[in-house]
Amino acid sequence: MKIALAQLNYQIGNFELNTKKIIDHIAKGKEQGADLVVFAELAVCGYPARDFLEFEEFVDLCEQSAQEIAKHTTGIACIIGLPVRNHLIAGKDLYNAAYFIEDGTVKAVVKKALLPNYDVFDEYRYFEPATEFSCIEFKGQKIALTICEDLWNINNNPMYVSHPMEELITQQPDIMINIAASPFSYLHDDERVEVLAKNASQYQLPLLYVNQIGAQTEIIFDGGSMAFDKDGTLLDEMAYFKEDFKIYNFEAGKLQGLTQIDHQIVPDIEQIHDALILGIQDYFQKSGFKQAVLGLSGGIDSAIVCALACRALGPENVMAVLMPSKYSTGHSIQDAMDLVNNIGCMHEVIAIKEAADAFDKMLAPAFHNLPFNIAEENIQARVRGILVMAMSNKFGYIVLNTSNKSECAVGYGTLYGDMCGAIGVIGDVYKTQIYQLARFINKDGVVIPENSVVKPPSAELRPDQKDSDSLPDYGQLDKILYQYVELKKSSKAIIEQGFDEALVRKILKMVNTAEFKRYQTPPILRVSPKAFGMGRRMPIVGKYLS
């Protein structure tokens, strides 16, 4: 039996696109002699469909697409993921399911049992868990088909009380197939390999795993579909961050013609780079946008975002707006122009002194001659926000936010100013990682000007301002933030690691009191195990740790 894995980039709710991709790859499988073509979890509608699933028409369109796909399965079979209705009154209205279609007919329906309800996942909001499990019989073989999380209850601290494979193994299957929508983080690929290998070895079955690729707003899927033998040995690994299609020959209980390979070890920063490129590309393409605009300060954060946008969209589609204030240094303008010259993007220089002075004059009576403080600083940042939004409105550019994760965490940014934008490109990348990213971008030649990398970071909103005036050293800050945000450690646990108690309590207080800002910022491309946004839900007015 020849089994093809189709690792594709779907778009949520774009039934025409998704259906055509599936049909085209069924035809490709047939041309190349495949007996079965396997597609990802919820491939028909895209993942995660969220509250689209609450619309009757949306579910109807899924079924209509499935029936159209079935018409193209003469002489071949396929597995497609889609939501199906629960016809029982009790329980949720839908199942996260897969159709096994052969010769134009849906021969089997497999339903997902383990519904993740943590971090970015919210499946129990929509789906009823499966309670019955059956293998699929095809060409004299029994297939144990599972859906993503169904294979993840195998560690030392299981989240669920049941495991679908414990039921399916009693039916003596010949091979496992898992269809997935497994999001990217720079740590997740290694974890995936470990979990899937453990399933193969525990149940002594070969395993084929298909993941999707592409970005759905903030969630990025990296692909990396895989094949394992029954001992848990990795036999093949498909491409990361791009579509791929491969056929595997399963005979005599084995995946034939494959030998052991090593999992592709890619540095974290390279994975982050590739994920952000894909995230930008798909945000624009799937939203129907073509051109981006951002404020370019001469600092490292905006330089990184500009460089990534140019790689994702082409420099001819990126507008960098230089907006010097009366406090900007000459080298900041030069550093920004050096970047523009290095990458060839569009640019405009619009000084903000005149606008900021006008606001100061207008507000002087209301401010009652109080001394200069954060109010005047933020006016400058908001003037810059107005300018990039004006460019967006006038020319149809989409604004890219340039705040990094360290800034987002502690609220070091101005609402409606430098925190504005349609998508947060580096909001899940700590400042210390930003420097690594700059070095990676520059590995084949200078793109990010060296001075942008080495100079002390500054918002340049008052004379001689430095980030260090308001924030702890980024090296210390990021270590504490990682312990708190990603690892969810308490202040006590962080202090016990040797960090200064006053510093820890100050940072955690800053994180929690900035929650109201993060509620009002754009979606952030997720590249870490715990990003700000839908995967981290905190109360704004909570007292704990604040």
C-alpha cells in the first residue's frame, strides 16, 4: 500500500482554495501511484476556525466540500479533516473528525477524543470528545487513525484519563496514521519527535504523521511531517515552513526503502527567523494585502522588522517612515538610512518636531505649566503613530508593529503610538533574542547596520534617553521574564534561583500592571511556547503578583 502525506497551507474558511488543493493533491497522488492520500486536521475548513464553527452554514460548507472531494477519489482513497455534526442532543454540537473516503464514498468517520483546552487551543469550546474507536480497513490492512492530540497523552503527567490508542491497539492495527494541526514554537519540533517516537515504540507500530504549514494570524504551523518505524526510529522528515508531498510504501508491516535518519537540528534563532517570514507572508496574502509600512527609528527592533518584511514581501512592497524628533541623534537617522540603502525599500522622512510642538502649545493652558514628563514623551510617540496610520490610510499600507517581547512584557511602550499596528512581528521575541536575530540576518553580509546592533537602545523622547533609565539590564530582565512567562514560576521560585528579590518583584509587578496595554495591542506572531495574546490569559484588575 502506497500512502502519500500532503503537507499543505490552508486558509480558514476559504473552501474553494482548500478544496482545490486537496483535489489537486489527490490527483497528484493518483498520478504517482498512491493508494491513499492523507491531509491534515481540519484541512477542509482550516485550523483554528474558532467561532466560525458556531455558524450552521460554515459546517454545511465543510460537508459540501467533502462531498466534492469525494467525487475525485475514483480508484484512490483519502483522509481529510473536517468538523462533523453530533446528532445526539446531549453534548457539544460538533466533532473534530476525519473522513476516510474511498471510490467516491465516505467509508469511515474518525472522531477526535482528546481535545486540548490550554495555551492557544480552545477545542472543548466547540467539540464533543469521541468515546468509540475503530480501525479503518483498507487493502487488507488495519489503520489506527488518530487526530493530533490523541497521541499526546503519553508522557509521565498525562492530561487526560483515556488514550485512544489503548482502545485501537486491541483491534490489532498494522499502522498508525496521525493527522495534525500542531503549531510552531522554537522548542516544539524536538518535543514532537519524542512524543511520536514514543507512540510508535510503545505500540510497536509504524507511524505516519502529517502536519500542516502556514500562518493563521498569530499561530504558525511549521510542517515537519514524519515517518517512524515500529521501534520509534525516525525514518523520514518532510520540509519545514513550506508545502511538501511524499509517498511512502507500506508492505509486510514496514515502511519500505527507508533507513534511520537524525531529526533536523536547526538553531532556535533560524527557526524563529523562518517562522516570522512565513507569518508575515501569510498574514498579508491571506488578508489580501500587499504592502507594509513601519516606523524606522535607526534602532535594532525596527531594523529587524523592516528586514524581515522585505524578505517576506519584497523591498518594493515595504515603506519605512523615518520620523526624527528634536531629541533624535544624527546617527539614528543615518543608521536608518543605511538600512534603507542596504535593502532597497521605499522610505519617507517626516520630522515630528513641528507636530509635537503644536501639541505642546495647544495643551499648555490645560497642563498649567507643569514640568515636562511622560505626557510630552508619549505625545511624540503618538504623533509617530498618527503618521504611520496616515500613510496606511492614504496608500493602503498595512502597519507593522515593532515592539519586542521584553517591552511588551513590562509595558515599555506607548498605547496608540509605537504600540499600534495590524500585526506584531517581533512581540514574541525577547530583546536578547533580537540581537541574535540581527546576527543571523547579517550572516551572509551586512543588512542590519552594525551601529543599530551595538548602540544602547533608546526611544529618543527626551535628551540622552536610554532604555536602561527605565528598565533593568535586558540580560537580567529576559532571564526573569522567561522564568515567569514561559515557565510560569512564582516570584519565590525565581528568587530561590539566585535573582535579586527586589528586582524580581519589580519586574513581575511591571508585567502584571501592563496587562491593560497588551489587551489593546495587535496580534503577535507566536514563536515561543508562551506568547502574549490568546495563549496567555490574565485578568487586568487582578491583584496576584502585582
